[in-house]
Amino acid sequence: MSENFEHKRLMWHCRRGMLELDVLLLPFCREMYLTLSAEDQAKFVDLVACEDPDLFGWFMQQSVAEDPNHAYMVDMILKAGIINI
């Protein structure tokens, strides 16, 4: 499949239906995903597959992801500061 199709599919998976997650995941995916290394892209895809309550807790810094790859991506997304409300 083309890179563009995969990126659009991933954008769809970033639409969580929870505003707090949407404003973090969608802009990061749209603006940063294609600039990431293949390794970091895989980490992002894995992160997006996580459950909403887990993601919410991690992004709101109420808990820390046990998986270091998830914690790494959460930190990267928060530090990127790309929020679209």
C-alpha cells in the first residue's frame, strides 16, 4: 500500500472520539508522523493501538506507561506541543 494511504488510515485511527486525545494525536500524526524514523513510526502505530483510558491517563500525566516505547512516544508528543483545538 502507498505511504499516503497508510498515513490516512493512521489519521483515522487517531480519531478517538475523546477531545483530549484528538487534540494531541491528530495534529501530531498530521504534522510529525512522516518526519519520524521508521522505528518511531512503528512506536507511534503501537501507541495508537492502546486503549483510550490508558492513553488519557498517560497524556494527562495521571499515570506512566509501563512499556518504555509508549512512555517515549507520549513524552515526544507532549514535548512537540502541537495541539489543535
